[in-house]
Amino acid sequence: MSLDDISHPILYSTMTTLAYNINKKYYGDRHYMWCTPYFGSDFESPHFTVPPSSSPIEIYNTLKKEVNGVDHHNTKIKLNRRGIRKGASTMLKLNKITQEQHDEIVYISKSAKDMHFRPLLCVISRLEAVPFYHKVNVKDKANPLSHEYILSDLPQSAFDIIRID
Amino acid sequence: MENLSDIIKDYNLVDVREAFYYLSRYLKMADNEDEYEKDFFEDDFRSIPSIEAKELTINLIKFIEKSTEKKAGEFTDTEYIKWMDEINEIESKLDPDVSIETIKSAELVIKNLDLLE
């Protein structure tokens, strides 16, 4: 379903503080994020139609545990470090950053401390997001109500960031 | 015995980085594959993975599932973490050394992040 066609006024996404700051500094304060109209809590509900791994609150809580040292594996933080490097590679290919900036981002992604991966909840106005969205395809036999969207180049003016402690 | 490093050796850094990224997504999403059937290659529409990166991703998935004799969706948490750690270990060492100037500039950015905390 298109982002134009859903009735939810708000979209949610979780990103790390480091990713947010890299977007601000190197990508002109334009942000790339996966988002959903479901903040997420009850996975059994027929109205909650994104996988747990895509639930903003699940991602938020997982990152928070890793940053606070409750979960020592840090799988999510490591995944985010790799995502930042892959993002830099994409931006270099698109000529949006220089090789030097790319190398700097890669270095930062490796050297940043775990605390720099503190989660941020992004609260996005759906109407503001429409021009920046890309629908995530879900195969026909999957849940037809599954709503996930990719936003690219979303300006900071289209969303708020919140910390839940 | 073959390992992940052997499989990536004939590919360039960009393709290897992309392949590890999509491989990680595949492993992460494997639990819910049957219900949601998301395409793990689907991502930023401005950056479609190259044919080589896709091919390498598939080869890495095949290698992992063959060596463990199970599909990723059947992995235990320990197996999932083990593979993710192995991917991270290799991927984080792909880049050549950077200049002193780049390091200094990057360290300054990190220092400023500390001030924001």
C-alpha cells in the first residue's frame, strides 16, 4: 500500500546517534531510514504488521541494551557500524561525498564508542515523508497489510527525534 | 577448509562490503522469512547492488548454510551471533590504511560527538 493511501498520520523509525550525526555532517542533514506506521508492541495483534526485527521499539530497546552493556554481543551495534560503511560507499558512488570524506566516515564507524550508538526514535509526519518514500515490496502471499517504507534524503524538518529513557 | 575469506578474495572492496551488508540482512531476517518474504536485496533505491555483489551474497549464503547443514532461519542465537561476528571481523578489516590527516579529522568528529553526549 502506498504511503499516500494509509491513514496513519505518523511514521516511526529508530536510528543511532552516530548515524544521525553522520547524516547531518556529511550528507547535508538528509536522512535515510526504514520506517513504519507502527511504533510496535503487540506482535500478536492483527494490526501490527511488521516483523519484530523491523519494529522501531524493538530496535530501540535492543540498541539501548547493547549501549548500556546489558547485551555484550553488540550484534546490532556492529550491524550499524557496517550499515554506516555501506552508506558511505553508496554516497561515494553517487558522488555525494569525496573519497576523503568516505574514508573519514569509515574510520569513524570503526573507532566510535558503543555509547555513540545510543538509539534515537524518529517521529515523522507521513505527509512530509511522501515525497521521499520508496515502498518496500512484499510478496503476494505475505501479510498484505505489512507496511514498511524506505525514506531517502529526508530533511530534518520532516521529523522529530526523541529519546526514551 | 574453505572459509568466508576464501569466497570473497576475487571481488573488489565495494562488492564485498555490499555482499556482507546484504548477507547480514539475510541472516537477520531469516527468522521471519516465511511470513514476510521481504527481499533482502531491497534497500536504498539509489543504490542497487551490482551483479557481482548479488552473486557474492548468494555464494556466501550457500557457503554458510552448507557448512552448518541448515537454513539460516533454523540458526540458534549462538550460531547467528557467531556468523555475524565472523562477518564483522572480516568486513571491518577490508579498508586500506588512511592518511594521518583523515585520522585527525575523524578523531575530531568523534571528540565532538563525546561533547554531545
